[in-house]
Amino acid sequence: MRIDHDHFLVFGHRGCPKANPENTLPSFAACIKGHVPGAELDVHLTKDGKLVVAHDFSLSRTAHTETVIEETDFADLEKENVGKYQGKHERIPLLAEVFSMGKGKLYFDIEIKDNNLRGKGLEPLLWKTIRAYGMENSVLVSSFNPLSVRRFNKVSKKAVDTGVIYSSEKGIPRVIRGGRCRHIAHATFLKPDWREVRKRESLPVIPWTVDDELAITQMQDIGVSGLISNDPLLVLQVLGKIRSRR
């Protein structure tokens, strides 16, 4: 997928997470139902080499267990209730399941969750899965880890647009703040915390997480290429208002 300056992108952050547990099939189904065109999601590699969709490295926040994704087989992860934090019951999905449900209905921003300097095989498997489901024209790939983006670009031969994620929040390494690692990653777009977007950049910008009308309007005025939001339905409403005034 290539970012088109004439086509503004809207992504639900981990699906539609206000009404559904994040990064679950119902959360992505809610995007489809609400006519949200895109969804942002996160992928991890399990102990037995499966790509699963989840944000955190452990399930402590969502399932209230200390299960670490990279140290656990998918068969065991699937038994965990990752909707527990919302008082619901949902399981962790495979990326393949999300693709099967969303193909032809959603485009995706896939955030690679990999803190390893040398990698453990996530990037080649991700590219293999994207190709297997014919999603090359429906995905962007991004990560906080510039080396992970670089590895994906190498294995995919830069077939899709890739971005570096950054923020100035506590715990974020200084070396990746401000998108400084864009050249190491060979990134083709930037994915900053929306509060750090002040002006146009030399690369397309898709900020996260833009959740109120004023911020949405500000980002539009600056000229970003898309938005990632916890409330994508609001984004669609505000964009509709902006278009009607022009």
C-alpha cells in the first residue's frame, strides 16, 4: 500500500476500542460496521512462531495474567480472556484471522512489536502472511523499533510504505524521538504522537491518537496524510463537517 496525498487515511486505533476490547475480532468488525476504512493493530511473534494481534508484550493489562506473548504458544494464549479489562470475554486473534475478516473491507497499519536488535523472524513471517492473503495493497507497516522496520523493508523489498513511530513520553528512548531514526529504518512515512505534530514534514505524517474535534481539525489544517484514533467514528463525523464547509 502506498500513501496517496489525495486519499486521506483514517484508522481505528486497535479497531474500535471504546465499545469493544482492543485488537480483537469484534473491535475490527465494529470498524467495518461503522464504515471506518482502516484499522491500526499490533503484531507479536509467539513462542511457536505464530503472528498474534495484541498491543502489550504481556497480558497483564487486558487479561489480568502475567502471560508473556513471546514465551507462550498460541494454543495457550488463545485460552486467555483479553477482554477481561472491559468485563467482557474475548480471545487473542491470529493476524491471519483479522486478514480473513477484513480483506476487501479494511486497510491496516500493522505495528510490529519487536524489541530485539537482530530479530527473531517476525518480519519475514509478516511479509509472508501479507502476501499469502493478498494484502500488499491494503497494509502499511510501522514500528517504534527502526531496525525492525529496516528488516521488514529488506525482506519485502520496500513493496509497501513503512513508518517509524515516535513520542517524547517517558520510557521512549531519546534516540528515536522526533523521528530521528527514519533514515536508519528507510521509512517512507512518520507516525508521531499527535501532540508532536507542528508542521508539514518532508515525509507523509500519520499521527496517533487523535480523539477530539479540535485536534482532528488541527491535524487537517497542518496537512497530515491520515489519522489514527480511539474514536474513528468521531473522526469521520468531523471530516464530513470540514468537507461540507469547503
